[in-house]
Amino acid sequence: MRPKVKFLTNELINKIINEATEILCKLGVEINNQNVLSLLSDNGARIEKDRVYFTEDIIRKALKTVPNSFKLYDVNGNETNDFSGDNVYFTPGSAALHILDHRTKEIRNPSTEDYIDYLKVVNQLKHIASQSTALIPNDVHEKISDSYRLFLSLLYCEKPVVTGTFTIESFEIMKDFQLAVRENEKNLKEKPLTVFSCCPTSPLKWSDVTSQNVLDCAKYSIPVEFIAMPLSGFIAPVTLTGSLIQHTAETLSGIVISQLANPGTPMLYGGSPAIFDVRYETTPMGAVETMMIDCAYNEIGKFLGIPTQAYISLSDAKQLDAQAGLESGMGATLAALSGINNISGPGMLDFESCISLEKLVMDNDICGMNLRMIEGIEPKEDFPSIPIFEELIKENHLLISKHTRKYLKKEHYFPGEVINRANRPRWIAEGKTTLEERAHTEVEKLIQNYEPSCLKSEIKNDLTKLMENEAKKYGQDKLPKRKP
């Protein structure tokens, strides 16, 4: 039996959805994009300046066309993620402004070199199914920072990419990168390579950029994840139920835009909400209430028949310390038990603003442990048990029994070198290493053992030409020198 956790009854879910629908119909949503306003008006929504008042019929119509699952594929066309049912996958957090430098223990701005090191590491992490455009290099023009990250991701890492853009202009080149890999629009639609994050602005707004991103992704059937970010007690009701109502309304508005633009566009019912800690004026992602909201809106998404995503399994700590392990482990466990399909967050620190490669490899084992946990407990030739116990009584151990050898690796999860399970004398003999030291050793090993992506050389050349041309538009004649 698969273990599960639930926070909401179906009765409460229905009430939340009904309240969110009433908000969309009576209070409306501010949308600052003429294309989206025209689309909604053409489909029966009432428009007053830049405020849109939905109808129950529009919302129901949109929900009927949302796919209840979709799959992701790597750069070579191999399936990696099946977002259906309660399948669980992990991906690193996205768009960090900083990186934690192991050598100095200081948070600093990342470079192209840091981004490539990250890709070499994540490409080899067994329990992290997809990559993300996780950090923002500061050695390229800001106008190409979105496209440049996707460019590097497709060159160096074979896993599918959770990405997004902060500008309207960047979408075109980012779409062209994907077409270069897949060769044509039909192949891209059949084997999606990316998921684009599209973020409404709380409370109840869509900017020109993000709402256009929704339209652009829909045009090419590129999957999107809606990342509503209500802050409980600040720009959302202080109660968790009230925040869920707002999150539902903001997410439903995005679903309507996407499905009216292209019915059947795949999507993840996602978000990055948080409570607001009035003591420090911060938005703690490691707060238990934040995790509860994440798990609860996942239940709402599943109730609506939509696969889900959440920013969870990350920490507000500033270093790789006990707080980082506590918050990341607790978040990953709740997310896995809730069946959140795409769990975003491994590697992240400091309120979603910092990536640590050492934390990423530690989190990989947290992911592995949770993937084992949700397999649950199932008998494996345990009945009748008398023969096994007869052997145990006779031999005084079962270390090399047929039953042990057959099921040991299936039944027990063995973490990597970052998690130390040696006894104290052995730990002392092996250097008394700290978790951070072991994690850094693992990072260096992965970078050293990295093997180049199997993406065809001609596709890599096409990607490079596209990126160089895009950079020249903004006065950057040369891209930063890259590692092999």
C-alpha cells in the first residue's frame, strides 16, 4: 500500500473552488495584456478597462479541455517524466540570483562556469528527473539571461528543463532552441522538452509579460506550470484556507487563458505560495504552513484532474546546516506523501534566492529516500515465513540467504557517500568528515566524471549560432568562454 497524507476533505475542496470561482466572476482579475483581454472578451468575459470578469461557463469550459496527464522527454527523445496519477518527480529550484561558494562559505553572484558545473552535476543525479534553469549567470547581458540559461542547459545536460522567461522577447529564441533539438513543431508537441513557469502576480493580476508567455506556450503546446504566489497575512488572507481560495482563483485564471488560446495545452497546477513572517518580513519556504498550503493546493489540482507542481523541499537556511536538512527533508517527505507530481526545490537556500551544489547532492539522497518511502511496504515472498525463520535459526543470520540476495537492493535504499552511516571508529579513521565536506567531494567527483551530452554535434552547432545571433542583438559580440 502506498502511504499518503491529506489535508482537505472533498467538501472543503468544493467550497474553496466555488469561492474562487465567485471571486473571478464578481471581483475579476487585472490583466495588462491586450491580446489576452481580446481573447477573453471574444469568449464571453466582461472587460472593464484592464479588469476581466469571468463567467462560470468560461471556467467550466476551460477545465474540461485540460489534459489529466502529460509526459516529458530528454534531449534525445527518451521519456523521463510521466505526470499522471500520484507519480512523483524531483527537479532543482529555479532562477536563483546567487550561489553558495563552498570555498569561501559566502553567497555570491554566479557565472557561466558555475552554471555549467551545476549542469554537469544534475545530469548525473539519479533521483532528480529533470533539470531547471536554476541560477542566473551575471556575465551575460540581462536581456539574454533567460535564453542563455536554456541554451547552456540543452548543450550540457540531457534531462528535460523547467524554465521560463522574464521578457516577452526571449520566448521566440527559447522556442527556436527547442525546435532545433526536436527538428519541427510536430515532434516538439509529441515529445515536450520543457515546462515553462508562468506566474500571476498576487493579488489577482497578470502582467503583460507573464500572460503573453501563457499565450505563446499554448500556441506551440509547450507545457506550462502556473506559479501563483499568495503570501498569507500580507497579500493574501492570513488563514491557510483563505490563501488557498486566492491561489485557486489565480491559478484558474491562468488555466482559462491557456485553454482558450489552445484547448488541450498541457499544464501543471503549481505554485510557490508562502506565509509571511511578520517578525522578519520574510516569506519562509521552510515554514510548515507553507508546506501545508503546497500539499493542500495539490489536492485541489488533483480534484480538478490536473497534474501538479510545488516549490517545496527547499530551505531558508543560509548555509548547508541542520536547518537546511530539516526543512528540505520535511518538505520532500510531505510532498512525496501528497503525490505532488513535480517537486521543485532541491538545491535551494535563502528564500528561493540561492543555489548550493553541495545541497543539491545532499537533496538527491533526500529524494531517493522519499521515492523509496512511497513504494510502501509490500510482501516479497514473505509468506509462508516458516522457511525463512528456519534458515535464520539454523545459520544465526540471513546475510547471504537467497531471499536476502534477491530483495536486498529492492527493499533497502542505500544513500551515496554524502550520508555517512559508518560507525564512529570508522568515521574517525576515514577523516572525521563533515556532511558539507563529503557533499563537496561528491560535487567535485561528478564534475570530474561528467561525460558530454549525446546531443548531435550539428544540433549543438545550431544552438550556438542561434545564441550568438541573439546575443549580438543586445551588443554582446562574444559569449563567455565555456568549459568543454
